[in-house]
Amino acid sequence: MKDFFNKETLDNIKQFCAENKKYVGVAGVLVGLILILIVVVAGGNNGRQSNTEAGSQTEISVKDFEFEKDYTNDAKDDISTLLADYYKAYVGDDLDTLGKLATPMSDNEKSYIGVVSQYYESVNDITPYTKNGLKKGTYFVSVKNSIKFTGVDTQAPTLDFFYIETDKDGKLFINNVYSNFNRTYCENELDDDIMELISKYTASSEFADLHEEVQKAYEQAVGSDANLKTMLETTLTGAIKQWYTSSGIANLKKSDADTQTTEADTQQADDASQSGDQQTTDANAGQTADQQTTDASAGQTTDQQTTDTNAAEQPQAPAEYQVVTKDVVKVRDGASTDAKELGLLKEQVTLTAYGTEGDWTIVSYSAGTNGRAYIKTENLQTVGQ
């Protein structure tokens, strides 16, 4: 090759090009066009391939999507670092750092963390189990860890859940809308598709095995150390009860209840005034006293001018009350173990309850029908009892 490009050969090439300018120029243009065509075609193929891949990703519906059977190591190191930083900030009540790692974070959740973190000494043995989500760069992460409480020798094994995403700069963050806190109190709106995916995830056999492993370790730890049992069931529970009573969430619920009562009273007043020149006896139904009618709800006649007393006899909706999960519990959309599992809640989660149905308690849960779901009553403790 070196001999081919000697001075004599190069001089001959130059002379040929000089004597045949016209043809060499045309050939050069043709070569250039061929190269451009190759680039355009290749680019078009790449574009079509990218579009096909993107299309195939968006065409996968939540209904059809299935998680891979085994946990993945994708982004494992980055996820481990994120979680280590998160727990460190949580224990230290470092809300500024937490707000950068997990977003959004409401003022109520910040106040909750401020209450419970004072009992935490450290979070150890942090082990993430990760599955890829529907979109690239999203992860469903279960985290085994052990909480060391202040003044308690035995650590409490726990299982947390995080929905982790990747921001536009390629950095991982915790989408805190799907934290246990917000899934319980629903301060931020939950996306139905993601909640359906979370339900699929928690219904997997891999998750069930992991949950069972942690639950057995938790029960063993609590059973072996009375101080840990007291911390979890008395000290920490009492602090959470007190927090809830004074929290913005409790005040908001009270305000909502008062508003609903006022609206009901206003509606009754409106109903009563609609009779005009007729004497109204049933404020709820607008029935008149100059007609002899049967009260559909009580079977009473209204042939005289009376004050309707049936309202007091009507079944009243059960009053709201607060319950706390005694351990990790399954949440279902019906009062049966055969009902669809909507998700899991860890221990010491406070919920609003609306009464019972057989062996089940009806609780407020965003993923349930009309915001209601069911938990086995034996797994709950009523606040204040």
C-alpha cells in the first residue's frame, strides 16, 4: 500500500484528473449523491426502527402489561444510592433533602415524618428488589430493611414500597405520589393506570414470597423483645394518633364533614319550602298534610299536620372513626379473601373506617370502588381503644 501511494503514482493521478476534468467532476457528483442517498436511507430506516420501537412501547396497555418474573438488576446501584440517601434524610428529619429525593411531599407528610423520625435511630440492611415499569426508566421497588428504634435492642424488619422514575436529566427520583402516606390519605391525585400496575405488582408471587419472608421475621422480632412490641404498638402508635388529631388532614376531614352536614340541612330546608301553600310534614320527601299518604320509609300516614319524626328513625350512616394497621395487611375491593387485592399497607398506617361488614372493616382507600375498600378487622386496631 505504501508503494502504491509513491510520488510517481500520485503525479500520474493528478495528470489524469487534469486531462479529464469534465468526467472526473461528473463522477465526483455521482459519488456524492450516492453517499447522500446511503445516509438518508440509513437514517430513514433508523427513524422507522425508532418509531416502531416507540410505537410498540406505547401500544402496550396497562391491561396487557406483565411484570417480568424475576427481579431485575437494572439501575440497581443508582437505586441503592437513592434509597440510602432517602432513609438517612428520613431518620435525620432532613426535609430539604427528602424533598429533592422524593417529590411531591406535602406539609402533612413532612409533619408526620417529624413525629415518627424522632423514634428512629437508623435504618439498616437496605435491600431493594426492583422490577421494570411500563415506561422506560420507571421502577417498582420493594425494599427490605431493619429499623433500629431509640432505646430498643432488637431491630424491626419492614418492607417498604417505592415507585421510582427517571427525570429529564437521567437522574432517578422517588415519585412520592405513590408513597404509603399519600396512598392512604390521598392528598395528591393518584393515576388509575399506575395504581392498577401497583396492584398487579403486589399480586405477583414474587412479591407475596418477599412479603411472607419479612412478615415472619417481623413477628419473630416483636415476639422476642417486649421493648420493641411496646415501641411499635404503644409508643409509636400513640404518637401517630396524636399527630393525626392535630394534623391538617384531620381538620380537613372535619371540615368536609361539617360542610356535608350543612349541605344536608340546607337541602332539607329547601325541600320543606317547596310545598308553598301546602302544609309539609316530611321535609325529605315533600309530602303534604292535606293528602292522606303513606310514608314510604316508615309506613306512617300523614293526615294531620305533624313534625316529621321519621328522620330520627332512619338508619344513620356509620360515623367515621380511625383505625391503625397492626401489621402488613392486604387491602381488597370486597369483604372476602376471594375479592380482588388492591394493594398492601404496612404496619402503623392510620385509616378512616366506616363500619364493618362481617369480619371485614370498610376503610377509605383511593384505589377501591368509590374510594372504599376492605381489610380484615382482626388486622386493625381502633384509635383510642
